[in-house]
Amino acid sequence: MHKTSAIFLSPGARSWLLRWSLVSRAVLVLALLFGLTITTADAQSPRWWKGNLHTHSFWSDGDDYPEMIVEWYVNAGYDFLGLSDHNIMLTGEKWTEVTTNRTRVTAFEKYLSRHGPTWVEVKEQNGKKLVRLKTLEEFRPLFEKPGKFLLVPCEEISAQFEKSPIHINASNLREFIPPQGGNSVGEVLQNNIDAVLEQRRRTGQPMVPHINHPNFIWALTAEDIMLVRGEKFFEIYNGHPVTKDHGDENHVSMERMWDIVLTRRLGELGLEVIWGTAVDDSHSYHTFKVGQPNPGRGWIMVRARQLTPERLIAAMEAGDFYASTGVRLKDVQKTGRRISLEVDPEPGLTYTTQFIGTRKGYDSTSRPVLDKDGKPMRATRRYSKDIGTVLAEVKGTRTSYTLKGDEIYVRAKVTSSRPKVNPAFEGDQECAWVQPLVLERNTVKP
Ligand SMILES: [Zn+2]
Ligand SMILES: [Zn+2]
């Protein structure tokens, strides 16, 4: 029909029609291209990004070169990584000795064979062989790719009070922060958190502190953590075997600590929620076995549109992430009355979800833990079973919990039927911890 009718048009009209059609097509193509650019820049749909923000290298007490460690994480499918050495950032000139022990010799041989003599900088000094450690700025171009892999500048600010190590990880830091002191555990904790918050305010760069391994040398109690201000994260899982994640007869597990902290902050103290994070705290990269602080044990999955520190931090602060030691989730939804999730299942595995929380009107009494002589110990007090109680337990890959209305918060923990390979703690199963849904009307306002 079209072909036939075009035959009857005059030559002038036909040429005008042709020109008009070319112009309009060009406009259409441009509009489409422009539209697509806008779409990819602003409206990329959110996805989960896998990362670990607590890692050590030769810059402090880890046993490998940073490039080798980063490559391990890239190959293991991580999207972002923070190298967080003790009281140092990966800047400036630093040399490490090669030949003090067998591990160092092995590490050097592997490093040299991977990166070659042009990249690896060696010198002799007083009969010792030294290697210059590359700075973050030097090695990040080897690994970083927009939307594929990101390195986050970090430091583990490692302070102490008397014999208690008080460690705070600072992620996306711009400048080094020396460990801050204070007159009590609580004061040291707060002073170090405040130092990170002060740098954030001053520089305008998003950065976050998180409290590390509270059970390391039993340094921190739930009562210490529940009082902190301006802090949104603490480790409920740490892959270093000395961090005693599960506690002992006198000390609560880090997960139980989380419930005590959440209940008292939200239900009594009028303070904001604290999210739970999982990290490797890896130090050891050559021998993989139980008892070694190896990489690959605990991480977070952050839901963001783009792989940038700004987007990741914003999502983390909003609680749009989960902690994991192996269980992958496709989706997590939290609405006013409902928390639901969908596991990304692996063949042959089964999954159990526990919905855990505290209801209003809980028994808030507590008593101190006593030592052999009947004296109070420095340990989290003993609280009632009302705190962090299992509200429901559901099997399957799609689970949800509808709030009855008296819950202060509800969080979810998914446990897989598969035991963790190379666990930090014998007997661990693969898990995922979903951040709590807080029922605002049941919380205390400051
Ligand atoms: Zn530490
Ligand atoms: Zn550490």
C-alpha cells in the first residue's frame, strides 16, 4: 500500500519526505542514545556487592604483600575490599624484611614470581634484604575497574585501655588517625569513633567507623557498646580464631551481644540501631586451616546501584546489607509490618530462617557475672531470655515474618545445612544475618 501511494507523489514532495524522514530518524537515534545514557548513569537497578572491610597485610601484622592479597579477593569473586592495617594507612615509604622466617621467604618468592623484578623493589641494608611495600595509590590501578572491583582506604585504629585492646575499623578514610586514649574503656571507644566522625565532617567524605571483635581478650561488653554515639556498626562475626565469636561460659557470643545492645538502645536508652557486620580480619595467606586467620570467611553483601564508596556507605548506613559466612540471599524486604527474604539456593542444601527479636514489656533485669571468689567480672551482664528470643523458625528459601505489633525489633538469621569449609570456629554452619527491622513506635525516644 505504501509503495503504491508513494509513486503518485511529485519529485519535490518525495525529496522533502526523504529529508524529513532522515532527520527524524537521526533525532530518534540521538534521543534513544541520550535516554540510554541517562538510564545507565542514574537508574541502574540496585544489586548486591560482596566485600570485606577488615584485612591485614605486611603493612602491619599480615603475612603477605597487599597486591597478592587483593588478587586473592578478586579471584574469590569479591567486588570490594578494604585493607585495614593496624595504626597505618597504605601511604608513604615502608620497607619490610624478607628473610626473617620461612613464611616471609615463601611470601617473597611468590610475590617476585607473580609481579617480576621490575615491579618488586628490593634493597640490601645492614646485611638484610628489604622490599618496599607498594602504596594503595601505586597498586590500585592493577585491580580497580569501575563497576567491577573497588579498593576502599581503611585503617584499624588499634587503641587500648589498660590491658583491653579497643579496635575500631575506619572505612573510606582520607587521612591517618592515630589511636586515641581515654580514662575508661567507654571513653577510649567513643574518642576513636569521634575521631572518624570529625574527619568525615571536616572533609565531607563519607566514611564509617565500626567496632571490631568485642570478645578479643574480652575487651568490650554489651554495656560498653550500647552507650556509643554516632556509631552504626559492630562485628557480629570475625573470622580470626582468637576473637571468640561464640563467647564462653562467662562471656556472651557476639550475636547475643547484638541482641542485648539492640534491645537496650532501642527499648531503654533512646539511641539508634546498630547494624551487624561480618569480616575476615585475615592475617594469614599461606596456610589454610582451622586455627589460622585466613581470608574468605565472613563478608557483607551491600545493595547499591553503583560500586562506589559513597553508594556503599549510604546503603550500609540505611541497613541495606547483610552479613554472611556463605548463605547468599536474592532479596530482603522490610516494610512497616513485615520482614521477608529469599535465599539464592545452592543445589542439595536446605535453609532454616530464625526470626529473632525482643518484645515490649520484656524482663529487663540483669545480674553481673561472678568469678570464683564471687566478685563481679568484667563481662556482659546476664540478661533474661526475653532479650533476643526466637519469634519464629521457618524452613525453605522464601520466608517472612509479620510483626504482631509488640516487637521492638526483628532480625533474621538464615542457616544453611552445609558446614562452613575452613571455619574460624569448629562446628560453624554457613549463615546469613539480615539487619533488624525496627518498629519505631515501640522504641524509646531520646
Ligand atoms: Zn583488631
Ligand atoms: Zn584486625
